[in-house]
Amino acid sequence: MAKKPSRKLKTYQTSLGFYDQAVAAPSMKAALEAFGARSNLFHQGIAKETDDPDIVAATMAAPGVVLKRPVGSDGAFTTHAELPTDLTEDSRTPKRRARSRPKKAASKGAAKRAAKGAARSETDDRQARAAAAAFAREQERRDIARHKEEAELAKARARREKAVAAAEAALEEARGEHQARAEEIEAERAALDEREATEQARWEKQRKKLDEAVRRARE
């Protein structure tokens, strides 16, 4: 019974910001998700599939992990890249390196080529399965990390909303207490005004009597 071939990973490359980026993924869609792109970089001509042996080897060693190097440079792709030393417009245009393809060795016979091809196909198939499994693990790791970050953000938002609600409740309670005290003070002020008016009327009445007594005494 024929064995169903595994889906092989391909290497895709793009330039975003200050970095050239590369990733081994099973499709352009998966590569765009790994790059974190919100638009189709391939249709825009910003991303492409590459068969550069150095880039392919680096990405296949870490399937699904986005590797970087300073934009426009010819250095190796790594998980952590330094910023470009020259941030001119020219440095934003990735340099095209001339590639040389190794020439095929001369065949010594159809049988020998067939045997080598079968062995190579089996090796490639094993590597493809291993790379696809590694890519799936990396994608799962990113999903878990994203879900964890979203959960932490939700908890932080809930704590913030709870703190705001508590602060607003405290403000309303303090405002009510202040209003009650202000009303008490106003009532006391009104009572003092009434006492003052009563005292003033009493004094005026007494003063008139005493003034009259003084006037009679002087006569």
C-alpha cells in the first residue's frame, strides 16, 4: 500500500522594518501568520519563497521560528539580530546575492541514479515529517503564549475595572457625607442667625429703656 507523502516545509523570506526575516513553513499563509503580517506580503512583492541553501538550512533547523538579520545585509539568519548599522533608504532594500548552483555529478548509470534517488527521497521524507512536526510544536507554543497573554490582559482589565468601581463608590460615599455635613452647618448657621436677630431685638429694647432712664436722670 503506497504511503501518503508528508507535506514538506518551504522557506519564505521578507523584509519588515529594520530586519530581513525568514521562516520554514508549509504554506505562504502559515508564513504570513508567523511573520505577523496583516496583509498578503507575497501579492505585494515584499515576501517570496527562497531556495538559498544557507537560509534554507537555518530555517529548517528551527521550523516555524522567525529568524532575522539586519535588513540588506548578507549575514546569517538568527533568532536575535542586531539593528542595521546603516539606516539609510538603500539599507531597506534587500541585497540580491548571486547564487551558484552546484552542477550535477556525471551519472555512472541509470541504476545507480535510481538507487541514490530513492535513498534521497526517503531521507527527505523523514526530514519533512520531522520539520513539519517541529513546525506544529512551534505553532502550538505560540498559540499557548498568545492565549496566556490574552488571559493576563483580561485579568488586568478586570482588576482595573474593579478598582475604578471601588474608587467611584468611595467618591460617592464621601460626597454624600460632605453634603450631610454641609446641610448640618447650614442649619446651625440659620439657627445662629435667628439667635443673633433675637439678641439684637432684645438689646435694642433694653437700650431704649436705659437711654430713657439716662435722659430723665439728667433733667
